[in-house]
Amino acid sequence: MRIIITGGGTGGHIYPALAIAKGLQNKIREAEILYVGTKKGLEAEIVPKAGLPFQTISVEGLSRPFSYRTLASVFKACKGCWEGWHILRAFRPHVVIGTGGYVCGPLVFAAATLGIPTLLHEQNAVPGLTNRILARLVDGICVTFEDSLKYFPAKEKVHLTGLPVRQEIMGMERLTGIKALGLSANKTTIVVTGGSRGARSLNLAMSRAYGKLLQRDQVQFYHITGPGGYEEMLSFLAQENISLDGRENLRIVPYLYEMEYALAAADIIVGRAGASFLSEIMLRGLPSVLVPYPYAAANHQEYNARSLEKKGAAKMVLDQELEQGKLFTALEEIINNVSLRAEMAEAAKGMGKINALDEITQLIVGISKPEQR
Ligand SMILES: CC(=O)N[C@H]1[C@@H](OP(=O)(O)OP(=O)(O)OC[C@H]2O[C@@H](n3ccc(=O)[nH]c3=O)[C@H](O)[C@@H]2O)O[C@H](CO)[C@@H](O)[C@@H]1O
């Protein structure tokens, strides 16, 4: 069975796609998978590393308000459809799966017009524009949050599956992660991450909090700055007179490809509220302080974070509250109060949807055209 998977731009669209790819490879022995993305998206780095064949089409977001750049992006989308059509003709997939991001638009559109079965996965509580438009054409839509059901009127093709998480994240032992990252097994480990692109305001707020936090003997931090924020983080720390030389309780890295190590090692998370990441910390049962990205489309990260906060799985601090030191206060409370931490961990675990991948792969097999397999 030949399958095209497309989705990209940021890790939040790519990692669910990779989880689905792995799930299909495990379920269907003769599965032949091609990943289609863009040259500029993070997928161009991540997907080849994951060992999947990768091809690209040209596409970018529609620039708004309307200007000559909007016309240029419409032209690019048409070119993307044309390139997508060529890939579809050459690969002849039995099914095309889109996990969001601009790249999905032309490819899923071209597949649907050629009569190839198509399925979308929506990660966020408030769906993105591309998926809302494509929803009319596709054969199935899988959603992560119950809240997003209302945005898709064709109820018969919408399925509340949850978000598929990479297998390696689910099963790893804490000690394996601790050893791989060179951390101490006896300390409370706090992993800080601003999502696949990093978060400047979170880096800045943490650099200001580290002065006090690092005085504690029993905690250690593994801080992922995001690829573009690493150098700046070093200068933030220098401004606070925090040196990394010989320091074992604070590790700063730009990006971690093997996120499973950090999630296994972590006792507490400080992060943004991207849907993929939240699904990962729920499945691992990790208490967290979440700082939603305030400019995400339709403010969806705040809705994502609130859903965990409501259940007692996370504490939420708004980006505009960072200046007031609220992040430090929330984190201190979780570090100090071990029973609160355990309750939060339990609540997070209760929210994880462990069968998401299974349900999605079953749906994919169901909609693919059996006579063509
Ligand atoms: C700014 C913005 O609009 N972000 C969106 C984007 O977030 P983003 O791409 O940041 O996605 P998430 O925060 O949901 O997930 C990040 C993913 O990258 C992985 N990771 C991260 C850092 C690292 O060093 N290594 C690594 O592997 C995480 O394990 C996770 O799988 O897509 C998500 C899913 O559609 C949305 O919910 C987010 O709102």
C-alpha cells in the first residue's frame, strides 16, 4: 500500500505525521511511504533524519492584508498544486494524509480532485484555516480536542481520536533519559522548552529566574532554547552573571532531536502550549507550567493550556504576566509541594489518549481504496 503523508512548517505538524508514518509501517508490512513537505519548513531537516523518503513542493502562507504579495503566494499555491499533481501521478498513492501547515493545501486538494482518498489530522482546539477549507473535500478528519468538533459541519466524517505521539516517547524509562542527557538521577529535573521554534519571552523570563532557582541543590534544568534563540539565551544569562562553565545543574541546548530523552528525564515541564507537545506531556503524566504563545492563530494555545489547567494538570501563566515574576512563583510551588506535583502528574496522565495512533491507522486503512491495494 502506497501512502503520502504531508504536513509541515513547525514540529507540531511534523511529529504527528511521523508518528502516523511509523504506526502504518508497523501495521502494514508492505506500506510504502512518501513524505511531502517544503524546502523551507522544519520538515526538510527532521523527516530525512527519521529515515523517510522526502520530496518538496513550493508553497507559502497567504500574505494578508491583500497586496501584490498575496498574488505572489496565490501563484505559488497554484504552482504547488501542479507539483503536487506530478508527485501524485508518479507515486500513485492509495491514500493521502495531511497533518496541517500550508504544504497540506495544494497536495490534499490535488489528491481529492484526482479521487484519491484523503484524511486530515487537526491538532488544535481551534482548527487552522487550511484544514477548515480542506475539510469540505476530504474523506475523513481526525481531531484532538472535543472543542474543535463544532468547526467541522460534516459530522459523519469527523473522528475524535486524539493526537498520535511518537512511540519512542511513550515507553522510555526515566533513567535512560537521564543518562543520555548526562544529568543526575538524584535531582528533580525541570525541562524548559518553547516548542519547535523556541520562545524568546520564555527564555528571557527563565534567565531572570535562574539566579534564584539555581541556588537550590536538589533541582537541575535542561533548557531547550529553540534553534534561533541559543546565542541570545547565552547573552541573557551573561547579563544575569550566570556562567555555564563547570555548572552541572543548568544545561542549555538549541534543539533536541531525541525529545524522548528529555521527556523521560523530566519531573516538571515549563513550556509553551502547542498541541503536540501537550499530548506528549499528558501521555507521560508530567506536571507543567504552561505559557501559551499569545499570537497563535485564534489564540489556540491559550485554549489548549486551559484544557489542562481546568483538570489540574498544569498551571498557566500568560505571556504578559512573565514580567511580574509569575512563572517563578508557579514553578516554585510545584518544586516545593511534592503532593501537588503528584496530583498534577496523575491529572495529566488521565487526559492522555493512548489509543490515538491505533484509531487513526485503522481509519486510514478503512478509507484507502482496497481494490487498488
Ligand atoms: C507558534 C505556533 O503557532 N505553534 C504551533 C505549532 O507549535 P510547535 O511546532 O512548537 O508544536 P508543539 O509545541 O505542539 O510541539 C513541538 C514538537 O516538537 C518537538 N520538539 C520540540 C523541541 C525540541 O527541541 N525537540 C523536539 O523534538 C516536541 O517534542 C513536539 O513534538 O504547532 C502546534 C500543533 O499544530 C500548535 O499547537 C502550536 O500552537
